[in-house]
Amino acid sequence: MNQNQIGKFIAELRKERGLTQIELGSKIGVTNKTISRWENGNYMPDLSLIMPLCIELGISANELLCAQRLSDSEFKMKADDNLLEAIQQIKNLKHEKTIIDFFTGGGTGIVLSCIFSPPSIRKTFSLLIGISIIGIGWYRKAKFDRLILQYLVICNENTSVKTT
């Protein structure tokens, strides 16, 4: 899925139907600014808006995600590709969450085990390593949270309804 190609495809279909961004936006309950963001490739439509958008543009969701009209023979193959890509993105997020949990849990375990050990250079060194591992986990968690927040902001902006 190429966000820029999808945006250009939305713009092309909207113009084919003789709709302005304002008209298309009002039909599916978003602002013309949201339509513009999609067409510029800055954002993707929210999942809840894909079907209403496709109905207005006279295409299938699969065609939208492929950014092209599909023949019957291409349709199934592209649907499978889109599904596999979505599954891969979910797997990547889950993998990153597992890594974050490993670092924060491992670092915490090291620090807690040092609490009951007698004072020594080894204890100090172990504490520093444990704290460093926790820090790496927190850093990756912050990056992960920013990514999730981006997804939420995109979803929120895509579903914002124009106030009259």
C-alpha cells in the first residue's frame, strides 16, 4: 500500500465523478481538509471511512488499497497481498512490544536481584547494567508510544466531522 498512490487515486476518482473535496467530504462526514490530506498522501482514510469512501467513488476497498481498478482475475491476488501486508504490520508491532517487555523486565530483574546482594563492585556494575537495560526499554517504549499515538491522531483527524 503506497499512501501517495492511494491519495492520487482518490483525487482522480473524485474528479471523474465531478465532486469537489467539500462535496466528497460532506457525503462521508469529514472535512475537505481531511480529503486534501488523503489526496496529498499525508494520511490514509480511517478504517471506518473506507467503505463509505469506496461507495462514493464506485470502487471496492481492495481497489482503493491497490490504488488502481482491478479486473476480476487481479482482484483475489491483490486482496491476498493487502491482507498479508496488514498482518505483517501487526506482527511487527507485536514483535516490538515483546522486545520492549524483554528489556524492561530483564533490567528490572537485574536491579531487584542487586538489592539483596552484599555491597561490591560487581553489585554496582550489575545495577548500572540493569538501569541501562531499563533505559533502553523505556526509550523503545517511548518510540512505540509515539507510533501508536500517530495512528490514533490519523484516525481522529480522518473521522473529524466538519462543524457547521
